[in-house]
Amino acid sequence: MKLVSDILNSKGHEIWAVKPDDTVFDSLQLMAEKGIGALLVMDGDRLVGIVTERDYARKVILEGKSSKSSSVAEVMTKRVLCVGPDRTVDECMALMTDKRARHLPVLDHKRVIGVVSIGDLVKAVISEQQVLIDQLQHYISG
């Protein structure tokens, strides 16, 4: 079974983040520029939250706030689900399904080393299944 560390080693450890006092508008621009749906909210090296497209829809648009005048701190999710690099893909998928999350920051000794998305996990599962299918086909025809 693949581990979170395997996914990060494959996709990279790049982290996109904003500061709590950045505007929601700035965070949306960065998400659009990078083609992602969430940003970590960092105070220096410390993870203090996550801001997602869902946060924007529910806490800005539906409440009639302005994205240009609202800070990330006002709308971010403060209780962030995190995992360690030694967690399995299955464990992460179960956690994300149970908590309805789409992104998991990966921490190693309280330091952010990457982020995995539900898409990363699904891709890993499909890859493992394809290897198994190939092995079975080889066994049957061999």
C-alpha cells in the first residue's frame, strides 16, 4: 500500500500558502493562477488554517461579504485535518471521506512538508489497481 510520503516524492513537496491578513481576493487569485482549490494559511512556519473555494462560497458569497475587504483569517478553516508522511492512502481516503475534506496538509515533526488532495489519492489507487491488473493478466496468459 502506498504511503503519503510516496505521493509527495512523486508529485513534489511544493506548498502554496497565504498569510492570515491577506485578502480573500488575493487568495482566490493565487488559487486560480495555480489551478488549485485550497491554500494553506501560514503564520511564518506555523500552519494556522486552510482556505478553500468552499470557504469562499459559504463564508463570503453566502454571507454577502466582499472578497477584497475580507481577510483570510475571517473565512479560513482553523481546525485543519493533517496527516503524517507515514499514513497510507487508504487511511487518508477514509479520513477525507469521513470529514468531507478535499485536502490534507502533511506534517513531519510539526513542519509542513506538502499537501495531498483527494485527486492525488484517487490517482494513487488507480495506479496500484492497474499494476495488479497487469500482474494478473501476465499470470493468466503466462
